[in-house]
Amino acid sequence: MGIILIVVGVSVLVLGFYLKCQFDSFPIKNGGTDVPKVRPDLLIYGQFDDFEAESNSLANHQFAKILTPNLENYSHLYAVVAIGENDIENLMLCTQAKRKNSSCLTIALCNEIIYEKLFHDVSVDKVIHTSPSAEILADLLRSDGK
């Protein structure tokens, strides 16, 4: 009887770990766990409530919106836009993007002006100080961030 309980307990733990790994590996889009049907070339992290209504401005890009600053499931991105409330997360996401692909365009929101030099030091291409609308973001992408 004790052996059966141990086997069942270990099985439940293994199943739980497996499910956790599976959930952690899904890209998060629109607050859910939808895997994009088309591989995105633009990744947006952070405050993107306004992008639904204005998504026509970004029609030239297949974009995915994520809620966690993690690029594990994304490669070959043209651009990463980090507009979260946390400057460190924005900075980390842009740094990850540059490490994966040095030609990736990075645009980051810097909420605290004291961190702006740090954003430039790690080669963030465009540092902005207010959360952009989809139209402004499209303009930044058209200007190639330079």
C-alpha cells in the first residue's frame, strides 16, 4: 500500500512539473496562451491596450504581444518593443533581443530619466519616455529606429 502511494505521489509530481514546463513555454498573446499562427517579426511587451484599435498602423508587421519579458520562444525578430512599467524588465528584454540577433531593432520605454544612460549603454536603439500609440510605434519602425 505504501509503495502504491509513493508511486502515485511521484507520478503526480512528474505530471505537475511537465504541465508547468508546457505552460511556461507557450508565448503569451492577448493575455492568453495563444501560439501565433504566423511567426512574428515584431514583439511588443508591456502596456499595449491601445494597440487593438490602432493595429492597422502596424499592418506591415506580424506582431505578438507578450506579458512576460521572455524571448525564449521567439527568434529572427525584426524588432522588439519593450514598453512595460518596469525599466529593468524593459532593459533586460532589449538586451536579450540584441544577444539573440544583433541586428534586431530595439525600442524601450524608459520611465525613470535616471536610467536613460543605462539604456544607451546597452545599445537600445530608441529610448522613449512615454508609451507610444500604434501609429507612433509604426513611425519609429519606419524610421528604422535610427
